[in-house]
Amino acid sequence: MSINLSNSKPSNRLENILIIGSGGRENSLAWAIQKNELVKKVYLIPGNAGSDRINKCERIKVDINNKNVLVKKLDFLKIDLIVIGPEIPLANGLADFLRKKEFKVFGPGKDGAKLEYSKSWAKEFMQGANIPTANFWKVNSLDEAKKIIHLSSLPLVVKADGLASGKGVFIPDSKDECIRAAESIFNGKFGKSGHVVVLEEKIQGPEVSVFALCDGKRYKLLPTAQDHKRLNEKDKGPNTGGMGAYSPAPLLKQDHLDRIIKEIIDPTIDELNKKNIDYKGVIYFGLMITKSGPKVIEYNCRFGDPECQTIMPLMDQNFVLLLEKCSMGNLIGDEKIYTPDKVSGCVVATAKGYPHEYKTGFPIKIGKIDTVDCQIFDSGTSLNKNGELITDGGRVLSIVCQDKDFDMVFEKAYKNLKEINFNGIYFRNDIGHQVRKNFSKGN
Ligand code: AMP
Ligand code: GLY
């Protein structure tokens, strides 16, 4: 039975939760959600092999694009709340569809997801609301791009407008490279996502991720985080989905955060309202702290991965209640996000070759792992015919630890990571280097 939001008070029942998505992010959401004793079952569509190790969790095989079958299944399972993890179903309007079927959904509709699925739209949105961001040019052809690149005296960043699994941003070192990047996008490297290109002024500064849980009008901020996007130590090598993260980000003192709220977060919510976009979900603000103040690098309509894995262990049992309130437009504004007096850090283990070509199917051996303040969240794993855990993705799993300070966190994370092995395992040893007092730069 779906919940009738229009005719009656929405049910307060919160027994059966559904999470859509297959990554480490979704497993960490499931892990935090199951903490609440009201929650009896957490279903994941499709989840991965790691979902099976989480209390109360069960994987469900349903094609989310087969809408009739999906709704029948959700009715049968008496789903009380749906959390949509990844951007693609959100961009395809899955939240709108499920809301029309009277489910409570945490995740924006297609209109809100546009913050992520069209970079040019997001830039115009920011321009309209006077939200600080890098200067930009939206271009529709290679000729147009070439003109701007030739005329520009500043270094530029080249971006495909649409979704490109984190691969659509180029940071060229020369004008020639800039043109080649624009050319490759217009030549179809990202299909329809590259029909429009955004050229941006290259800005500089440390990056932080800020997450706002929104109910359409109000929001609550989660602890901040910083991730490591580059593949190799010393933040070198190609960009990846994220090789590790830590939370909260000590870089953001309260006065920074106050400025971010005033100049970026509040104006974003106001502009969404002005545009009649009823945003019920998380807004991920990817920020750069430049010399002239914080600027938005990008918006995402979902939790960051691996920031989510890092933040979720800091949440208490009330987290799922916040998601539910957002889904119903019911935040009061004085909700407290209780966080322990601890910090959290996450190291991602990848397959050899990631973010380029890699092989899958290698058995994963997990030895003796600390059980307190230490979690393994699988990102790309499955079970083979014999029920053994095997690698099944580029980012395979992450280890997340909490402790009093970041030195203790990462000492524990790396100690436990030694207990995990698979053919070709790769991870960075310097995750959190900025916040580890004992970290030797010579490492
Ligand atoms: P995005 O997918 O838009 O987050 O971009 C991926 C990464 O590219 C960001 O995390 C930044 O490190 C970098 N980047 C994006 N836009 C800019 C910019 N305008 N200036 C400098 N670096 C950028
Ligand atoms: N960690 C970056 C992202 O999720 O896009």
C-alpha cells in the first residue's frame, strides 16, 4: 500500500525503507538508517554484495525502469520511505514518478536534479541569484569555443554540460589542450551530454563538500567533508570518483561556514523557491575556498561518494527521521544533528587500472577487522557461484574509521586495510594528509 499524501495525514510508520543505488554511498546510508529501532527492514535496489553484511538489509532484483513492476513490488513490500542515491535516476524523473504514486521520497525531482545534470543551467542559476562561482561561457559549437579560448587571457577549464560520470571536466595546461578538450566533447565523447560545453575561468584553492538536507523550504547541514579526487599520492594523477575523505573539514571554521550559508546556501534555497522547484533531497555544494572567498565549483543532487561513507558513521539513530521529514516537507528548522565527539576518515581501495580499464572477479579476503568505530562499505563487489566475495568495480570498497583525532582515525584505517586483500588492490597512503599531524611528508 502506498501512502496517500493528498487525502490523509502521511503515515508515521517507518518500518520499511528502500534505497536505490549500488555503491558504497548507498551501503553507508543503509547502515545509518538501520540504526533506528523503528526501522525493521532496509531494502536496496540493487545494492551490492556488501549490502548483505549490513543489519536488516536485503537486496531486491527489480529493474527501476520497469515502472509498473517497480510500483507493484514497493506496494507489496509496504515501503514507507524511498531514498534515491545516484544522479541518473533523479535526472530521469524517478522521484517525480514515485511521488505521484504517493510514496514518500528523499531525492529531488527532475527540475531540482538539473542543478547537476546541466552545468550551464546551474551556472545561469548561480548568476541569476548572485551566488559566487567562477566566470563562465556557455558554448554550442567548436568555433565558438575556439574564439573564447583564443581571446581569454586566463587559464580555462572545459566541461561537458551534461552527466558524464565525473569524467566530463578537463583542466588543460595550454590553449591547444583546451581546444582539444572542447573538440573531444563536441565530437561525441560523452554523447548528448556534450552537445553544449561550458568554459570556465580556472580558480584556485582547497575544495570542501557541504551537504544540505532540504525539505523544499528549510534545510539542515551535515558535517562538512573533504575528499581526495586524484588517483595518486600528493594529489597527483587523473581525477577519480574519490579515493578517500575525512569529516568534518577543519579548514571550515564557523565564520567560513557562516559566510557560505549567507552567500551560497541561503541564496540557493531562495532561488529554487523562486523557480518553484520543490527540492526534497540533499544538495551537495562542491566549493572552492579561494582568496576572494568561497565559490561554488558544482552542485550535485545527491550525496558525495566517498564523503557519504565518511559522514554516515557520525549520524545517530535520528538520521532516518531527518530524511523522512525532508521527504514530507516537514523540517521545523531546530532539528539537531547529533554527532559524537569524534572525527571520521575513509580510504578507498580500488582495482588496478582504475579510473581507466580494470579487471573484475578477483576474490576478496577480509581478515580480522576492528568492530568498534570501523566499517567496511563495499562499492563494487559481488558474490561468485560459490558465494565468495569478489571484486566487481573500479572502486571496490572503502574502510571508514572514527576516533578522537585524524591521526588515530587514519592509523586505525590503514591498520585495518592491511587485513583486506585482493589481486591488484590499490589505495593512497596519504588520505587526510592535510589533517594528520603525524603525517610525514616524506611518506
Ligand atoms: P566538477 O565535476 O565540476 O566537480 O569538477 C571536477 C573537479 O575539477 C573539481 O573537483 C575541481 O577540482 C576541478 N574544477 C572544476 N571546475 C573548476 C574551476 N572552475 N577551476 C578550477 N578547478 C575546477
Ligand atoms: N566525491 C565526489 C562526488 O561524489 O562527486
